[in-house]
Amino acid sequence: MKRISTFLAVAALSAVLFPATARAWGTHGHHVINHVAAQALPATMPAFTRTSDAVTEITMLGSFMDDLKGSGESWNDDNNPAHFLDLSDDGMIGGVVSIHALPDSRVTYSAALEKANTSAGHMGYLPYAILDGWEQLRRDFAYWRVADYRAVHASTASARSQAAHARSVWQALVLRDIGVWGHFIGDGSQPLHVSVHYNGWGKGPNPNGFTTKYGIHGYFEDHFVNAHATVPAVAALLKPTVIPQTTSLLSQADVMNRIVAYLLTTNSYVPQVYRLDKAGAFRAATPQAIRFADERLAFGAQELRDLTVLAWEDSLNSSVGYPEYTVRSILSGHPVKAPRAD
């Protein structure tokens, strides 16, 4: 009950500070996703990630990547395409890149699109935003594990004190990175953010007679969700966490394959958005339409929770410092100096 009250307080403050604008899920939807994910983190996670203050912070950070839009031309060009992916019905991006065979990096992805006279700025690069955030969080957790260990086991009082300070800094970074990164995972659960049919069906075959008018995007994700989505309803739809235990570092391909599966599942619901719109279900706020929105929000919260847990588990297989030491070797008592970040 306390956490729901906290969510309401965050929502009330955000309504004052950040008026509703057209954005993925709207401020409310992103806060719901981050809040539900944060309060569902399992007991296997570090205690600092599961406090009431942590849940509040992760919740509020859910909208920040939208709130920061307009920071400047360079910032907008670099960051705004991270929120979406214009995926065609045949699984292609810009007609040249397959969602099933994404290049290893955003640079290579951008180059492939530019050869076809388009760009990542136009097509979006949401999969890479999610992957980058996950890799960064895994590294955050790795450094936190080491600092937490050294705060107790370092050989001198001075070293233990320095480690305790480093641990507090990494804790702050972990919460910030979960919250900010959660925004992009949330974007990935909104069907209209992973489709060329992002705001009206657009050009091309339209055998079902879906609307081609601009406006369905903002109404669904913002006005409708604001009016009808609630934390208890969304939280009730979460499935249990199932995270594989690994003893070796997950490859980039392993994680990207999971992200692609997540985005393809979301994309499969694009026709359902348009069917509900055509039937007037959003305007009438039918139980089916409300359930649909709740399910999509829950899907985003579930993925944020599970990818966060996966980053924590895999951080044990990671390395830190320069030269690098494995986290496992440090936690097993290997006599090394405090890891340098340079």
C-alpha cells in the first residue's frame, strides 16, 4: 500500500512539473512501467534496489528521456531516434536491414541504412538503445559487487572506507541507469513504437480499412492510458521471473536476440491496436481496450524487471578495472588492488 501511495505522489508531482505531451506511453504510462518493474524485483537482487526510495527514484526517472527532448539540436539528433524502430511488416528496416540479422553495432547499422538513402535518425535504433543500457547496467552491478566486497574485506581501514564510498556512488548510478534505461524498454512495449504504422496505417496495402489519419498514436498511449491504466491492474498481469543461471559472460548476440524477440512480440500487436480503434473501443473505453493497454504496459514492466535481474546475475561473470580482473576472482579473495576505471 505504501508503494502505491508513493506512486501516486510521484504521479501528482510529475503532472505539475511535466505537463502531458505526445510521447511514448505518456508520462503516466512510463511511470507505471518503471514502478511495477521496480516493486517486482525479486529478493535475489541487492537490498538497495528494493527500498521504497529506490522504487520512487526508478519510477520518476521513467519519463526523463522524454522530458529531456528539446535539449538541443545535437542532443535531439543523437537521442530522439532511440525511442522507436520503423519496422515493416516483412521484418525489414528501411528495406535493407532485417530485424533478424541486426548489425553488431549502431554505427554499422547506420551505415547500412545510409547506403539505402535513409538513416537511423529516420528509422530509429531502439534495439541498440536497449542493448547499450543493459550492457551498462551489467557493468554498474559488477563494480558495485566489487566495491561492496572491498568495503568489508579490503586490507586497510582506508581502503575499506574508499570502497564504501565507491559503493554508494555505484548504487546511485545503478538506480539512475535502471530508471533511465527503463524508458526505452517501455517504448519497446508500445506496438506503435516498433512499426512503420506508427500513427495511422500509412501508405501501402490496407485490406482491413484501418485508419490512415494522424492521431491514433498519441490518443492511445497518452490520453487513453492516462485515463484508465492503474498500477494494481498492470502489476496483476506480471508473470514470474525466469532467469537462466550462467557461469560465463553472456554474449552480445545472446542479449540482442532476446531484445529482438521482445520487440517482435510487441510488433505482432500492431493490428490489434488498429482493430480496437476501428471498433471505437478506445473512445468507449471498453473492458477489452483497457485490458489490452494494461497487458502491453505489463509486458514492458516484465521485460524491465527480467532484464534488470539478468544484468545483475551476469555481472558476476563480468570483469572490472584496468587491467581487468574478473569479478569472481575478486570476490573469491584474489589479492588485487582496487580496480581502476581508467
